[in-house]
Amino acid sequence: MQRSDGRTPDELRPITFQRGFTEHAQGSVLVSFGRTRVLCTACVQDGVPHFLKGKGRGWVTAEYAMLPSSTHDRKQREKGVRVDGRSVEIQRLIGRSLRAVVDTKALTERTIWIDCDVLQADGGTRTAAISGAWVALHDAVSWMDEKRLLRSWPIRSNLGAVSVGVVEGTPLLDLCYEEDSKAGSDMNLVMTGEGDFVEVQGAAEGAAFSRKELDALIDLGEHGISKIFELQKAALAGDR
């Protein structure tokens, strides 16, 4: 099929990681997957949740929100403690994905808060958030290392995420909103630098998909995430 932006089925959208986007967070990254843009910040705080107090280990947690103007129609702002179910699902996904590659014992009793705020949405906001959050986390941990707040380097692996789906019978990588809205099946993959899966979220939106299509989607996702790792590495090699 012909994609709306001219990409081949196995091609990512243009991806950038703009580090140091804000001044006050220990790590901040504006990540762009095509027209999807997410601001990911990582802030270090003393102390841990009550269930970890006195255990000598830290914690990594995440919050996710979409700004009112991030979509075509204004999205109502989340107020007070009311957070919609989709945001809760995504922030839990981001948090557990990051914790999968972090040795929390090395953090001592400190919490790293990851905030992912969607500035503009065009599909793949959760996968962009995870990929950008890992870079922001890396910068925050580097700050902790400079301040000698770590027992050892805590990040055990890279972390990246991408969406895949079957649209008009064709497996596609990194779906934009137009493609995602008409996908017969779609999936979000989260992987480590060793090629292990942290999360596989997939469902048929129309007809059930075959094992052959599932294998093709996973292969596409692995290919895309390997490219994301290269882009993360290049971003971290540059100046903030």
C-alpha cells in the first residue's frame, strides 16, 4: 500500500531527541516521532514511596498526560486526582518499562519522577514517550553520578518502543494517526538493548490476525527499535 507520507512499510518516521529542552529538570528531552511530540522530563527527589522506606533502594515512576491542544479537538484537561483510564494505563506502562532496565538498588533511597506530556499527537504517543523518557532518565542518572549520589551505574540496558500494525493487509512500522485509526490490528512493542521484550501490547481491531502476521509485526518492531537505539546513542553523544 502507499503510505500517506511516502514511507516504505519498514520505515520509521523522522525521529529526534532534543536534550536539555527545559532548564530545571535533571533530564529533559523533546522527542519527536514525525508530527508526534512529547516532552519527557526526569526529576530526582530524595525519598521513596512508603513501601520502599528503609529497604535501601530507589524508585522510578512515571506520569503521562496529553495537553488540551495536542489533538485536533481540544482534549479536556485532567484536573485534581481525576486521570482518565488511558493515561493511567500509559503511565504505568512507561514506569514499569523503565524499571525493567534500572537497578534501583544503585539509586539509594531516591525517586526519579518521569513526566511525559504530549504536546502534539499524531499516533504513537506512548512509544515516543518511552523512547524519549529513557534518554531523559539517562541524563538524570548522569547528573546523579556527577553529584556522587549513586552506589553504581544503575541503567542496565537501552530501552525503546515502537508501534506496528496491519493496514489494508500490509504490516507497517511506526503508525501515524491516520494509519492507526484504520489498522485491522495494531501492536506496541517495548524492547531492551539485548533484544528482550519488556511489553507486547497487541489486539485485532477488525479481523483476527494470523501467526504469520504476528511474526511479521514483531520482526518489523525489532527492526525499528534497533534504529531507535542508534538515534538515542547519537543524541547522548551530542551536547545538551
